[in-house]
Amino acid sequence: TIPRQEVGLDTLTDREFEIFQLIGEGHGTHEIAEALRISPKTVDVHRMNMRHKLKLEDGSAVMRFAIRWVESRRLAPE
């Protein structure tokens, strides 16, 4: 398991981290917006903030990183 602080995820707000996890679980912008009762534009703003905080090149990199992180959590022994 990759600890949250080792990869800079501790710099994310609770809401950004929540969205990061949902992205990693394969949810799209509109699905996340609906689930959290926020606008898709707000999800995009959070995604952009994550990209800057995590020093990733683009939105696709955020998605790839989130998926890898979620998968690492699933594979970790309890």
C-alpha cells in the first residue's frame, strides 16, 4: 500500500481526496458531481487543483494516478 503522505495526497483537502478516490474507482465527472451534490464545474476545479498539488501534467495523469492508488489499496493486505 502506498501511504497517503508518501505521494503528496496529504496536501489535498478532504473534498479533493474524496473526489480523487471516486476518480480512482472509475467514476466520471458528472457521476461524481451527482453523488456529491455539486456541479460538474466544481468537480473540474477540484481536479485541476489536485493536478497542481500533485504536480501532474494533465487531467489524464490525475486519473491514472488515482486508479493506481485505489488499486494499490485494494491489493494491500488487511
